[in-house]
Amino acid sequence: MATALLPPLLTFLYLFITTESANPIGVNYGSVADNLPPPSQIAAFLATQTTITRVKIFDCNPHILRAFAGTGISVTVSLLNSDIVPVTKLPAALSWLSTYVIPYHPGTIIRYISVGNEVLNTGDKVLVANLVRAMWTLHEALGMLNLSTIKVISPHSLGILSASTSGRSPSSGRFRRGYDRAFFCPVLDFCRRTGAPFVVNPYPYFGFTRKTLDYAIFKPNDGVLDVATGLVYRNMFDAQMDAVYSAMRKLGFQDVEIVVGETGWPSMGDEGQPDLNVENAESFNGNLIRHVGSGVGTPLMPNRTFETYVFSLFNEDLKPSIAERNFGLFRPDFSLVYDVGVLTTGQGPSASTPSTPIIPAPAGSDKTWCIPELDVSGAALQANLDYVCSTRVDCKPIQDGGSCYLPDTVRSHASFAMNAYYQTNGRHDFDCYFSGTGVITSTDPTSRQGAVLKRIVHSRSMDAGACFSPRRYLNEDGEEAAVNMVQASLISRVHDNAEQLNQPRK
């Protein structure tokens, strides 16, 4: 939905929540792992228990985009390097936006579209030659769709700087010869004309030695003098940022905003990497977060804050090396690897800060079930079904011939899947979030509310496979029991109790 088509009040609220906040910290949400929690849990956790207001993903995963709807957290989506050349054509750009942006925005706040990733590093001359054209075409397509609040960016590594200036004073920074005016002038001109930032990925981790470790991780050190300016640098991050700024200034683009797309430090390393440890990771990321939001800026860019995306949200167990697997602030169970001050409450999701409406359990009862809201669309239910069945939850009972296959409807199968997921994962309230489409009840939907239903769940293991779905059960008189009516009664009780429980609906 285009912002211009929103009612005035919603337009005001949308602009309010997309305005630059005082906290410039975001996080890169990678998913090269087989043990991460579902996107709905991650979105609920970030929204309710952290100060993180922005995430960047490396694709356009629809489950992730749906999960962040209504959270107030803005998302950067990424167009893959392989899609750069196709979207230089306007019809293809419009088609890409229609698939990956329009179905989700502005319910999910899409802040940036990242076109490729560190394209210059690929050495692919075709991609390099088409990058700026693709950015302009996407910008034009966004304008046609009244989505001009979404900016088009493209992140770059510090490999964009000339090797002849590497390791020298930050004020001598310049772009690689041959690319400075032919490539970076058009990129920076695009940024200036469209109001988009220039995005870089400065990693002191890649540039430190044992001698410069304290300088790299923001620990006390003697500093490094830039002899050309007389300025003293107390950390490598500032030096890297000012080297980029100097390169931009040499081309006349010092007014373009700089955003840090990635930076981080591993908490564990491979053999022979003793400086990759929890203490140093905490020092780097903790001091980085405080520094970029302090307003101090850098020696060449004083009194500035920098929108910064820490790499990364979770440790990712399928990456090739130990170091690459250990960039995360959190483990997959939401426990902290180390504390950098991004939590607003106690560690990890807890029952004290639920993201899903809950009906209080009767005295002496500890059983709860997860059911879908009545007004959930078929598309949302199908998305929940697809997600659950892609996890370790057994969906065989709702496959053709299974014990819970009938009735063969999306709502019936999604009801089974959502509850099975909730039960299998430990019955936490965030296990029933499902982007705001689930509701927790302590009343057994298969056995209460005026109909004595034949199927009674007796144990937790059976809870996970309870076939509660509309028109699935018969009462003792042989009449069909409309469980959707049961759900309506239960959900009504949830909403009646929401104010009392101080749990506003998401």
C-alpha cells in the first residue's frame, strides 16, 4: 500500500514511526543456520525486549517481512547481486517491487532496498557497470508506486579505498583509481539527488594486528596521529570512517550521509586467533554502540551520529569457519553471548512481557493451547502453515490420509499446525505470536464451551497433535460442534482481559 493512499491519521502515525529515532542502532539479521527461532518470535523479542529499532536482512524472506508487521521496527531488504541486471529495466523493477515490497509495506516498515552487496568486490564488470542504473530504475519505480519514502542503497566494503592510502592517515583516503570518477561519482550523485545514504561496511576486525588490538576494540591506547591534519585518532573505526569521508570529499560529495551497513567482532575464533573472544567482542560492539549514538562523531565529522547495523543478531551455525559462526549478539535461544546494553528487560523472552493475548488459566490448571484469531486471512493462515511444516514439527496428521486431514481447509490445517508448534516448542507465549495472528487460551477448544467433544486431550504429547479445527468434532448427540464458535468465545475473553493484563494487542 502506498503511503499516499493511507487515511490522514494512519499517514501521521506512519511518518511518526519512520522518523529518525534517537537510537541509531540496527542489527543484521542473517539466517545461515538451522537452529534459529521462527521470525515471529524474533520480531516479538526485538520489539518488546530490546532497544533495536532496525534490522537488515540479506534477501526478501516473506516470513521475516510478515513477522515484523506492526512491530514499529524498520527493515532493510536486499536485492541479490544476480537480480541487478534484470531490474535495470523498468517493468522488471516494478515486478520486483510488486512481489517483495508492496505486499508488506507499510504494515512492515521497509526503510531501504539494498541493491546487491559489496558489488565492487565481486570483480564482475557487468554488475559494476549496471549497479547505478539498477538503483535509478528502482528509485523511479518506487516513485511511480508512491513509495518514495523507501530509499535505495548499495553497501560497500572498505576495499573501495585505494590500496596506496591503506594504513596511512585518514585524511589521505581516496577511492580506487579508475573507479573514483567512473563509478563512485555516479553512485554518490545518486545518493545526493535521492536523499539516500552512502553505505559502507567498516570492520576494524579485518585491519587489526596484535599491536593495534586496543586501538581496534575501543580500549585505552596512545592514539594515532594524522600528520596532515594534526588530529589524533583513539579508535580504528573513526579512522576508517574518516578515510571514507575524505574519499567522498575529494569528489565533492562530503554532504552525503554515511550509514554503517555492517560491522562487528567475533566472540570466538579459529585456531591461531586468540584475540577473537567474548571479552574483545563485548568491548568492540559495546563501545561502538555507545560511540555512534553519542553525537561525538569523528575527528573529521564531529557532532554526528551514525546509523549503524551491528553484525550480527545471532550466531549462525552453518557458516564455514568458527569466527564466521560467532558474530552474534545472541544465541538461538535468545540468551546473550555478551551484554552490550540492547536489552530493555531481563534476558530472553519471558511470560512477563507477552506478545500474544492470553486468557488466564483456571486455578490449578497449567494447560494452554494456541488458536488462530477469527479474522485472520487465508493467506496469513497458509503462511503460518507453510512455516510450521518447514520446521521440526510433524505435519503428517494433516496430510492426505492423516488423522487430522479432514476437514481439508486452510483454517483447519493451520489451527493444527499453530498449536502443534506452540506445544512442541514449550508453550511460551511468543511461540503463538505468528505475526499477531495467534491467541493463547487455557480453555481446551476441543472439549469446552457447551459441547462435550469426543476427542479429549490427556497429555502434553497429545496436546501437540490435537485436531481442533472448525466442524471437526461431534457432540454426544451426533451433532457437529462448530469449534470456530468456541474460538470466537475464547478470543472474546482474551480481548476482555487484555486491558486487565496490560497486554495491548499487537
